[in-house]
Amino acid sequence: MHRSERTEKLSGGDGFEKYYSALYGERWSGLKAALLEEPAYTAWNAGGMESYFMDAASVRAAVSLPLTGAERVLDLCAAPGGKTLVLASLMSESAYLSSNERSPERKNRLLRVCDSCLPENIRTRVTVTCSDGAKWCTTRSDCFDAILLDAPCSSERHVLSDPKYLSQWTPSRIKTVAMEQWALVSSAYRMLVPGGFLLYSTCALCPSENDEIIARLINKFDTAVPDLEGILPAYDRNKVRLFCNTSLPGAEKTSYGWLILPDTQTHAGPIYFSLIRKQI
């Protein structure tokens, strides 16, 4: 029997356990226990009326998007808004950020976060929109210097903590989400200017939603070049400390990106991220 046929028979908590045990082997027990703990939250103070608390791993991913020389920045799936705050804080004083969310309800939350957490001089350069990011490339191309795509994903940490979602889990959900992720990442890449950077991230554990998405992007577009130096992308630590005084976690190298897992990074994560440059 083909492997995909076997995995399709898995479902619920038992199926979830077997699926991820097969992926992570002996590590799964400790990783699962860490996933059930509270994430490692850190405060990001952008200078507005309120600070925003988010997973330290999410901060580490967001600060990895190079913004030097980027005048047009896009956060394509932006709600609830933490990564938008990071980008808005770190972009140049002449840059503009488009922050998009397809869900009207989540877009309203994103809007509230921007209004309450950003100072006026930055808030005026952040535009919040509500539409399907997968369709953006049908009306525009080569128009953003830097793009962050924190794609919808399986979010295993949340599945584990919710008995209802855990009972409904099947591997087919991963396939459905991966199709959505591909539509978004291919749209984002088409909107990236030559020489620009795309940072793709998820909070998923499964390679189908992480490295395999990037592998498909590289196969589809000859100009897509992943950062494969084997070290984490550098960021301006002095500038980040102006907004966040927490030490950011390290990450494990994967084939095309990095993975921050809570069992080794003091409950930060999970976050996968990959940095892609569009070759000129």
C-alpha cells in the first residue's frame, strides 16, 4: 500500500500521535510535552500606546527579513498583527508597509493592534487591507521590495491543546492547507521585485507545509534562490533591542530554512521560516 494511502486512514488523537511520532521519532515525546506548555511570549514595544506580546520565535522569524533599501514592504497574511509591528518598527523612515488579512474579523483585530501599538509617525505609513492574498498577483507583479508571508498552517500546538480539533484531525487537513500555502507563496513571489526578499513562515511541524513548499517554489521559478548558508539570517541586534529586550531563540537548520522548536528553545515556537531572494 502506498504511504499516502496509509496515512489517510489515520485520524483523531491516535492518528495524530502516530503521524508525528513517525516524523520526529524518539524526540516526539519531549516535543509534544513542550508543545502543551505555554509559549515563550515576549513584549514588542513599537512606541505606541500599548506593547504587544508574541512568541519570541515569531519575532526571530520576522527580524530575519532584510529591510535595508526596502521602500515597499508587504505582510500578506498579517493578523493578528505581531509581525506587522516588527516590520513597521524596523523598516526605514521613508518606507511604506501594506498589511493584509483576508478575514474581515481578523482584519479588524489587525487594525486595532496597529492603531494601539504603533506611534503616529509609523502608523501613517502602514496600510491595512482585507482581501485574499493568493489573488493579489492577478492584478500586480514586481511591486514589493520585501515580503513576509506567515502562511495559515496546521498549527499543531493549537490542535494538541484543543480536544475538539484533535478529535477531528486527519492528514488530509495538511494536504488542504499545503495547497493554500502554495497559492499564497507563488502569489507573493510574483509580486517580489528582482533582488527582493521573501520570508515564508509557518507555525507547523510538518515538512509538507515547510521545506516542501519552498522546494516547489524553487522548482517552479528559476530565479528563486534560498539562503542556504547554514547559519541564521543576521539582524540588527542593537536596533531590535530598542523594541524588544528579550534574547531571541536559536534555530535548527532544515533543507531550505530554519525551525525553532519549543523542546530545545525554552518553549519558543514552533516556527519554521525560509528566506528566498529573487535573483536579478
